[in-house]
Amino acid sequence: SSGDYSRTVEIRQQNELGALAKAFNTMVVSTRDAQRELERKVQERTLQLEAAPCAMLMVNQEGRVTLVNAQAEQLFGYERSELLEQPVEMLVPQRYRSAHPGHRRIFSHHPSARSMGAGRDLFGLRKDASEIPIEIGLNPITTESGEFVLASIIDITERKLAEQTLRQSQQQLAGVIGSAMDAIITIDEQHHIVLFNNAAERMFLVPSGDALGQPLDRFIPERFRSFYNGQMQDVSQGQPTRTPGNLGALFGLRSDGEEFPIEASISQIETSGSNLSTVILRDITERKR
């Protein structure tokens, strides 16, 4: 309880009444110090929450918001006073709202610091009814006032947009590679095939599924393999081929054993710490006739 603990009782007698006054004064001082320490801790916690880089909400066992930081106000578009003592479900989109109390109960039975909804897309509901993709970290907290859950909330809108852009770029690249007239083959550092486009399937008469994981020299006649391997070794060591970026005139080997003249060029990229080489092959049979 709150009260004025700044005043003590003046002790004028050394009898039983004086002893009682002394005990009272000791209690007042102790209570005052405890109250100041509590206020200091509350202030410290509040400053920490306000300094947090993400939105923070504290929710009690009844699911009502008891603490809000400035980042949460900004994220959800509410004033602090509009959120305090309100059910946290007001920040949950309507289609998920009915299930949310059940999720809270499950968490309260097995409280631990963990991410919420791992593997699922989570959304928050702003005051203007717009939705935002979010990640939520949950931390159970025990205080003298009871059990609480501190939720840290991160807006991942930018990440989702970046992922969508990446997927679109990958789809566009896959479309370009798939529709290319030239055979495009990508190999890893061991010269094993990791990409085999439609034109390569038609050129070598091999389905992509059968080609993936195979060494590239499988599609080169044996008499040219030492030359090819030497050129690839130069490329992997950063040395130029005899014609930079061009493996020159070679022969390819179809799955039925037929040899045919090809031109091949190669480029190398580093991705995720690995070096990949992409070989572009063109059938020049008609030119040679």
C-alpha cells in the first residue's frame, strides 16, 4: 500500500510507550527505504523498457496490458492510456482473436522464454485496422504483484518485403534460365552439377533430375576432359583461360553417345562462402557444316 512514510514519532519517554514509538520509527524507516527501492527499481525498469529498440508490452494473468513503451505506441498507433488495462487481444487481428486466450493459457501452464508462434506468420492489428507482420518474444516475469508476461514485438514488414522481392527475382531468373536457347549449367567447387536448364536437357538428352549431382565432364568426350579440367582448374585459381571467360571450341557428348561441336563460356561467382561456376554452352553443329 502507498502512504506518507517521511514522518517518524518523536520519542520523549524511555518506558514501554517509548519502546513502542522506537519500534514504530524503525518500521517507518524500513518501509520508507523499501518503498524508495521499489520506486527506484520501477523507474529503472521503465527506463530500460523505454530504451528498448523494439515494442514492449507487459500483460498480467488476466491478459490485460499493464505496461507499454513508446515503441509500442508508435507500432500500434495507440496512446499509452488507450492500451493500459485493455485486453491484449485488441492488438490481435479478428480472425485470430478467439484462439488467442487459449494460447495464453497454454503458455501460463508452461512458462518459458521463447518465441511465439514459431514457424507461423504472426500479425498485429493497428489502431487504423491495418495489419503488420511481427515477431514476438515472450518472457515470463514473477513479481510481488503476481505473474506477468513481457512481450517484445518486432515489426518485420521490411524483411517480408525483401523476402518477397527475392522470391520474385528468383522466379524471374528461373524463368530466364528455363527459357534460354543456350544450355546453362552451374557446377559447385567439386564440378558437380547444381543447375541444369531446359536447353541443357534438350542438348544432352538428359532430364535435369538425372544430371543434378553428376560431374560436368560426363557430358564431354573423354579426349577433351583433361583440357576441360585444366581450364576449370585455372578458373578456380583465378587464372585466365586461354581466351578469358571462354573455353573455346569443344565437343559435347549426348546421352546416346553422339558427339557434337559446342562453344562454351564460363563465369564464376561466390555465394554463401562457396564458389559456383556457370557454363553456357551453344551447339554450333549448323555453323560447322
